[in-house]
Amino acid sequence: MGSSTTAIDQLNWPDITAQLDIEGYALLPGLLAPEHARDLARHTDMLKTLRRVSLASSDLGRGELFYFDAGLPAPWSAWRATFYRYLAPVANRWNETLGSGYRYPPEQKEFLELNRQAGQTEPQSHLNRLRVDDYLALHQRHDGEHVFPLQIVGLLTEPGSDFQGGEFVMTEQRPRMQSRPIVLPLKLGDAAIISTAQRPFKGTKGFYRVNLKHAISRVRGGERIGVELSFHDTQ
């Protein structure tokens, strides 16, 4: 995928929304061409304006996050806005299923304006860089009045070549059941849509909320660079 958003428009969205309903995530293999993914990975060194945060300082593991500012650089800003248009109907349907009256506007710029009005002005989208023995602990990004229930994650380096270990993992906790572990087999240029924190799940007695967290396992060698695109800001 180049700077155009055409590749996102051409995704099989009926299949993706079905996967999101069933599993709470959807893999997007090869969303980025390998050379493009590697070029975007270099932004951790090229974009000196990114806010750099140590995971250890925030008790979220070990490694570094490079936060984008409010105006995401190209091409991330266009991609996020395009993904939002397709995912807002899914988010609204999930809310309706769970009996919530909250509805998301059709365009992300309108949703971000609601964030700003509520004092949610701190961007959450970032690049992450993990080196040997680094990891990202299980967590959720769901603080604030206006939280979007889905987000995008992607991998910008090649497992087995650029790094070893560093698997993207999730846990899903259903009421009165053991947590379900999920490993997303991401490769260079792959992305996935994942649940931010909660999603509806259909049980024998109807729909109920399940709770999800995500993490990156310990990197055993090399350097792993990934990206997370969040649709809402935090306070």
C-alpha cells in the first residue's frame, strides 16, 4: 500500500466485519509492501519531533514508544481516517448490541472534536521499538469519555530475520471463564484490527461484554518495530 488509501477501500470488508464479530480481531496480511514497511520503520530515527517514552517509566514493560502528535504525519493520518469510516458502523452496531446509546460520528475528525471537547487531547497513536529483552505488558487504551472500541496494529520489521520473539498476543476474559490467549502471527507489512478493550460476545443467554488486553512478548534478539493507530485521544 502506498500513500493512497485505495488498498484499504479494496479490502473485503464483509469478511473483516464478520471476523471482528466472531473473534474480536481481523488480520490484514500484506497491507503494506515490505519495502514500504521498512521505510516507515525508519521514522523512529528520522522523525525527531516524536515524543519518546520509555515503557519502564510507565510500568508497561521495557522498550520505547514514539508518540505521534495531534496531527499524524503522512501517510498515517489518511490511513487512520479511512479505516475509521469503515469501522464506525461496526462500533455503532456493537454499542447497539450491548444496549449503549452512544453513537460514533461517520468521520474521525468529528469524533476527535468530541474528544477535544471532553478534554481528551493527548494522542495515543505511536511507533514502538523493542530490542533484546524488551517487551510490552498486557494493557488496554480505553481512558476517557469517548473511547473507540477498535484500533489498528502493524509490524514494520521481519520476524525471524530482523528480530526473534516479540509475538503480538492478546487475552480475552469472558465472565466466569478462564482467559483465552490469542497470538496474532504478524509478518513484515501485516496489520490487524483489534478490540481496544471490550466487545460483544454471544453466549447461550444472549450478548454480553468480554474484556480484551494486548501485549508483545519478550524480544529474544534483534530489533522489532511496530505501530499502533488509536482512533481516540486520552486526557
